[in-house]
Amino acid sequence: MDINRSAGIISVILGLIFILFPMFSSGLVSIIVGLSLLFFGISAAFMGWNMRDGINNTGGNIILIIGIIAVIFGFLFIFYIDALSFLIGIQFYIVGFIMIIFGIAGLISRMNRFSLFTSILVLIMGIVLIALAAFAMNQPIYIAIIIGVVLIIEGIVMLLN
């Protein structure tokens, strides 16, 4: 089995998990991001503390502050998942615009039928994503469902190529 088929199968399975268990998926993503930020923040804080010297403290202090901020956001994402809903709303807009640009670029390039079909679907999903951005502030469940649908579409395309 080649790498595209394996990635396609994994993508479809992950897409189904995101659609069937959206709250679990959102919570898991939030915890993973939080843990990543927490570990990054701790290492950045230690690096910043060790970089400080008597002559030039600026670089070390900046890295130390970034580390402390990352630790705070890490704890927010791990223990207060609702803090993520505001960020998800902003992410909807950003990801929606990126998907629209990606879809338009795919339509312009027209490599084959599958990429044309995928480009149209990604363009439509980008428009839907922007339309749902306002709702994401209150209901972060939409991002998990949209991610699941996109994962399934991409997985099917990988399986068909």
C-alpha cells in the first residue's frame, strides 16, 4: 500500500471521528494545543532565563516573557476549553479565506478532474466556513464538523488518485 492510500484511509477515519464525536475532537485538539504551548512556554522561559547576562538582557527577557505568555495560554487551552471558542471564530475567518484562495487557485490550475472537484468543494467549504464564523463564537462544535468533512473529502481524493 502506498503512502497516499495510507494517508487517505487515515484522513477518512479522522474525518469520521471529528464528525461523530465533535465535542471530544474539539476538546482533544484544545488539550493537544494547550500541552504543546505549555511545553514550549516552559522551554522558552528556561532558555530566556539562561540567555540573560549582565550586559544585554533584552533578548533573554523577550524570550522569557514569550515563554510565560505561552504557559498561560497553554493552561487556558488545557483547563478552560471555552476560551478557545473566541479563537475558533477568528480561525474560521482565517481558514475560510485561505480555503477560498486555495479553491480559486485550484480552479485556475485545473490539473485533473479530481483536483477540479476538490477545488470546487474546498471553495464551497471556505464560503460556508466564513458564513459560520459568527456561530463559532458560541458553538465551537462547527469547526470539528467542518474539519471532519474536509478530512473525508481529502481522504477520498487521496484514495482515488
